[in-house]
Amino acid sequence: MPERVALVTGAARGQGAAIVRRLRARDYGVVAVDVTRPESDDPSVVALAGDVRGERGWERAVVTGSEYVVDGGQLLRI
């Protein structure tokens, strides 16, 4: 069951997607953000479409990520 949650940007492909996979292998919950919404059917990954080049994008990603808790090995929206 993941007890730690990481926020990964650029998560739809390349290094970002590899980081998501590595964090999941280490049992992290992940909030995955990319301009193109990352695809995931993993219940411990919350996928968001967003642009974090500006302050508003970061705020949305962090606020959305903070709306989730770990419960029974899944990220659940509170």
C-alpha cells in the first residue's frame, strides 16, 4: 500500500513516464501531470492534463494532488 505520494510532471511519455513507473515499483502513489493527459489504469496513479509552466498550473496540480489520500493501496479523492 503506498504511503507516499509523488507529483511527476511530463508524465505522459519519455523520462516522466519512466519516473512514474519507477515510483510505482517503489510503492509510491503518483499524481501524473502532462499537457497531454497521461494514461493509466493503475488505481494508485492520478492522471491530470495540465500545463505547469506557470504558477496557476502548479497550483492546480498541487491542490488536486492534495485532494487524495492513500487507502487500501489506492489513491482516493477526499
